[in-house]
Amino acid sequence: MNRSIIKPQTLKGFRDYLPSAMMARERLIETARAVYRSFGFSPIDTPALEYSEILLGKGGEETDKQMFRFHDQGNRDVSMRFDLTIPFARFAAQHLHELVLPFKRYHIGTVWRAEKPQKGRFREFMQCDFDTIGTTSNASDIETLFVIHDLMEAIGFQDFTIRINNRLILNGLLEKLHLEEHSAGVLRALDKLSKIGVENVQSELVEKVGIETGQAREILRLVGVEGSPEEILSQLENSGLDSEKAAEGIQRLRELLRACQQAKIPSERVKLDLSIARGLDYYTGTIYETFLNERLSFGSVCSGGRYDNLAELFTKQELPGVGASLGLDRLLAAMEDLGLLAESKTPAPILVTCFLKERAADYLRIGRLLRKANLAAEVFPDSKPLGKQLKYASQKGFRIALIAGENEFESDHWQVKDLSTGTQQEVPESELVATVEDILAS
Amino acid sequence: MNRSIIKPQTLKGFRDYLPSAMMARERLIETARAVYRSFGFSPIDTPALEYSEILLGKGGEETDKQMFRFHDQGNRDVSMRFDLTIPFARFAAQHLHELVLPFKRYHIGTVWRAEKPQKGRFREFMQCDFDTIGTTSNASDIETLFVIHDLMEAIGFQDFTIRINNRLILNGLLEKLHLEEHSAGVLRALDKLSKIGVENVQSELVEKVGIETGQAREILRLVGVEGSPEEILSQLENSGLDSEKAAEGIQRLRELLRACQQAKIPSERVKLDLSIARGLDYYTGTIYETFLNERLSFGSVCSGGRYDNLAELFTKQELPGVGASLGLDRLLAAMEDLGLLAESKTPAPILVTCFLKERAADYLRIGRLLRKANLAAEVFPDSKPLGKQLKYASQKGFRIALIAGENEFESDHWQVKDLSTGTQQEVPESELVATVEDILAS
């Protein structure tokens, strides 16, 4: 049969993960999972496909347009999920009777958006969310910050800042100014502060959002308060902003900051920043953004906040909660940029080379022996020239090569080659594991 | 705003994973990953969506009909992947220049098929494949069996059988009988042996496949040879089947069995069964099927084989290989049936209860202290009555509850309650970690 070759290619905006990229990704996911679990968050999963009516209109017009939407074999109108928040809301409403509240879950899953592909933006990417629902307790807000902090440390970062705010403060002011119904527009404008500056935000507030210049100034004065967390909170309390809502926000921030001190979280890692708004109207309380101080341009790598009601579209039961999402792809890009990713293409540090074809079973046996000692080992399957096998080892990033020919088999010895130094030693099989462990530990 | 409630529901044939199911799934995936890695297989991933032409016609007519296929925003004809083999073939062809051969990869990913939903069959499920490509060496066939064996053991099974065969033996006979072009039909018929019996398979071979009765008998006599592996191989060698192909198959099986002995794999776990054919025409050499002896009805939970050419549709370069796929969902169902799954809904064994609201930061601090000692701990966020918190603890399956009120805080002590025995002891904070570790180890 003479078949024509089909061009092997991925779709625009999609990509394959080769081993070194995928290993970095798996390591990051494993770290996130371990940290979430250590706080008692349990995993869930939801389908990639949902009824379109579940997803439509929840992320705004832009997201609707970006949804991969079609009719399935049963003519159902279905769509691929574009985030993990809406599926979680649907999940919580659907399984409410099976969940014990408060419910703490993490969800690590792929989502799809037909965005215009551009550098670093893909149509398929992974989200990594954790949330606590069914409680309004500030203890959960505090814990959310602890999770973010411990996660960043566990990944290997030292130099990062978690910026916090509480939406109640701004909402208190907007109430006083009778501007509650402009809240979404105000948030959208404030979200641009760091990009376009105070004056342009003020123009937008007046011209686009349609509020008075004096009010715009008052809003910008509030979010512009700077200083140490304690100074900011004192200034707020003395600002004459007579609002119960704002007072509650200030109180919750004060508790949060005190808890960080008690937990001995380095103070430079937590910054109170009244200007962060996180565009979304959805958040109603504490807000979190996380920046790598050496790569601020990558934006926030872990963001979230408190909300009043997760699943109002799917159930009448109110489900307040708090959570955040780790920006996996952004983080990986930053780590690559910072040189924090290993370049290895193999998860095993040891290559057992194959010198004599008829000794295949012996090479395989040594692989087993190493694995039983918790040492990952690959056995080369073909008796190619040793030089080729060593080239293979260096191309893939192995640390150690084991070599044995007839002489070694007769005397029960192995040649152990440290590929990073080039040194080689002959050891009896009984000392092989210990020798390899020594090299790997060095 | 008075919105109407959208009914929270998943699509027909799709399902959510709640914590206890998802934890079992994650544990299984982690085990598979660890075993694959220990042999030097590295992870890859490919997109959920592919150009339809990549996937169409590769799995047969049935699979084509079951594909979720649609036109995307750019009017591209796209489909969701229905297995991980075709995407791997496309991947290998596309990235050939970046891969160093032999290339060993594992791929754990979700696939979609619009099958008629039935008990235990879903439209979204996970596959868990590993393959070695770029070598015809029998060492890789042997290693594939080792991987399957170690995987089953690592999951926790003792009583399982890996049935092996080599397609070359049957192919050798078919060549002798000049029936090569009927190979696919013969394989399909033989695949039904255990279900419909010898006589019905003979009828099918004659009536449907269209071969002579004498030939059908000869085929059935070959695949019916029984006994210990050594007996079967001797019978084959003495059967007068004069075929180089068959002789190579016999030789490779002999080496495989010898290597199992050398590796001290219990002999009852490896069975030579000439009747297993694995329907697919795709396999050309060693074949593997794995059965749980206590749950034979679940079918093979890990199957695979050797093939001559992985990616012939996408590249002219020949890529021989060998691999297998772990049936994750089937295995989970069998484990549940065998009572091998833990029922816990929490990944953390310890619940820090909240007795005094104003002490929230102290409860959170203790959570941190436990985590630093590698003990996963959840902190209850609300100061609800203790009885309610203990009910929460038992509903979710916590093992230990920690309790502290004013008295305890004054004396720096904690009440440690073992929830499985109901016993409670008071220990100073400095001994908390050791006490908790003792209970968890008991």
C-alpha cells in the first residue's frame, strides 16, 4: 500500500511538551499538590466538556467568543471549559449534599481558549486553583496567604512579594460616594494604575466611568495611601472614612498582618497595596497578588481573593469562599528566564550501558537492583559501540554510566563512570549501590 | 437582579471526581509515574485537540464516528484525541530531529470517545501509556514486562498474571499457509476464543474469514498448545512448523522467560499463552496482557506489544517500538471491588479544631508547625461547637483532632484526640509532633 504522508503538525496556538519541559511542569504540579494537601485541600476533577449554558456568559463576552463550542453526536450544545472556576461553581451546586462544609479543594486541570496566539499565550493551558468554601472566617483568608507563601517557597523562590488588599475598603468609600453601581467600571480603571498612571486613570474615571472629578480624586487618594502596612492602616482609620464596611476590611487586614508576624513570615514578603483591584467584580474581600521581585514584568504569578457567593447561578444556597490560582505557565516561563530549570531530558540519573548483547539479562538485572535501592536507572537496549552510548548519555543528561564487559562479569565488578567529572572506578557488584549513591550525593 | 437558576449537571457519559475518588486516582497516577521514571521513561504531553486528518481513519470506522469533531473559530477541522497512540506517532514524526533514539516516553492523559454510555464506560477517560521506540532489541521487550510487573506490585497487587505471546509465531504459520492477507480477520476471530470457544471461532474462521477448515484447525491447534512455558516452546519447536519468523518469535519468548527467571520474578506471574492475539493488526511481536486473578472478569488491566513502525503515516523513517498501556479506570474499578481503596475524603490526617475565635492565629501557627515536620494538617476556620467540628472530622476521615482552649493556651499544652480509638491525651506543645507521629505510626 502506498500511502501519502500526512504532515505531522499541531494546531495553531497549541504545543507539544517534550521531556525537559514536561518534567519541569510535572515537578511544579507535584510541588503545588503537596503544598495544597499539607493544608488539607483535597483534589477534584470535572469534565473538559460542559453544556454550553453552564459556561456561557460567565466570563464575559470576550470569553464566550473564545470558547471551543460545538454540537456533539447527540446534537447537544457543548463547550470546552475555559477556566476551573465556573466548573467548580457547577460542581459545588450539583454535589452540595455530598460535600461537608467548609469544603477545601484544589483542582489542577487543562482549560482552552481560542485567544489570538501570541508569544507566551496558548490556546491550551493549565490552571492550578485552590479554594475554601462555606465559611466567611478570616482564618481562611489568612490561611490562603500562608498557602501562597509556602507554595512559592516550596517551588524554590525566596525573593517574592505577596501584595494584599481588601475590597471592602474601596467598596466602603464607593458606598459613601453613592457610586456602588459604578463599581465594575472603577475596578477596571484602577486595574490599569500601574500601566497608565494616576492622571490617565483619573481621566478614565471621569470620562468613561462617568463620575465627578472630585470623587475620582477621592478614590485615587484612597488607593494611593502608601507606607508600611501599619502606617497605611492608621492613615485609613484617621482618614475620616466613616464606613462600617471599610472598618471591617481594615480589621481583617490587621488580623491578617498580625498572623503573618506570628507565623514569622518575613515582613518584606507581604505588602499592603490599596491600589490592587484585580479587575473582576467577583471579589468582595481580601485580594492577593504575587510578584517575583526579579521578574516583575511577568505580572502576578498567584492571584485570588474572597468572594461572597460562588455558585449563585446554579443554586440558591450561598457559598462564600476564598481562594487563589497559581499561574503555572507564567511561573514556568519566569523560572526558565531565571535559569531555575534543570536541562535534563531523563528522569533517571543512571545509564546501564550494553556492551555484550548476550548479557542483556544481566544489564536488566542490574537495573532492577538499582531500582530496588530507589535509584532510577535506564538500561540501554542495544549493544552499540560504547562511544555512541556515552554520547547518548551526555545528550540526555545522565549523571552516571555503568559499564561491564566479559572481564567485569567474570570478576563480578562494574565500571562506574561519573559523567560530570569523567572519572571512572571499578567496584564489586556488592558495593555498586553505595558507590552510585555517593556520586549522586556529591 | 433576579436570575433564574441554571440546572447544575454534567453531560451524559461524563462525570465529576469527588475527593475520595480523585485521591485514589492521583495515588495510582503517582505510582505509575514513579515506576515509569525509575526505568528512565520521561513524560511528554500533546494537545487535546488535533487536526482531524491526523486522527481520522487511524482507529477504524467505529472510532471515527466516536470522535468529538468540529470546526474551530478559524474554520479548521479539529477533533479531540481518542487515544494517546496516534498523537504519539504524530509527535515522534514531528520532533524526530529533537529526540535521541532510543526514545522512552510515558504519557498520562485524558482522551475522549462519544461511545454509547454504559456501566463503567465513560466518554472521557484517562490513558497511561509507556513506550520505547527506535530499537528492535529484545531487551526492550523484556524491560516492558518488568515495567508491567513492577507497576502491578507497586500498586499493591500480588496475585496477578502477565500473559505473553509473540505474534511472529502465528504470522509464521499464516505465511506457511499463504494466509497473510487474512491476518486481520484471523486475529479478530482468535480474540474471541475465551468468550465464544474453539468451535465458534473455527466457524468464524471458515465462514467469515473465508479460510479452509483444515487451515482453521491448524491455526487453532497452534494457539491451543498448553503447558508450562518450557513445554509450550518445546512442542512448538517439535511441531514441524518450518518458519524463520516463528523461530524468531520462539527465540525471543525463550529469552524473555529466561530473563524473568534471572530477575526472580515469581514464575506463576508470567504465563505463555499462544491464544492471546490482541485484535489489533498493529502488533508484530511480543504481546502482553495482565489479569488480576481475583477479578478476571475485569479483563486485561495492562496490555501492549511490539510493533514494527509507529509513525508510518507521518514520516518515512521507520520507528519500531514496544510499549503498553495501563487501564487506569478499569484498575480503579477492580481495586474498589477488591476493597483496596481507602475511604478518606481528606489528604491530611490531622484536624486542628478551633475553640476560641480570637486564637485563630495560634491554631494556624500549630498547623504550620506540623507541616514543617511533614505532617499534613487542616485548621478548622470557624469557632463552631466542638461536637460539630468532631463530626466534621469523622465525616471526612481525619485520624487525629487537636484541641486547645484557654487552659491549654495558658499551660502551653494541647489535647490530642485519636479519632480511631477515641482516646485523648494532654501533651506540651514541645512534644506535639512526636505524639502525633506516634499515633499515625500505630
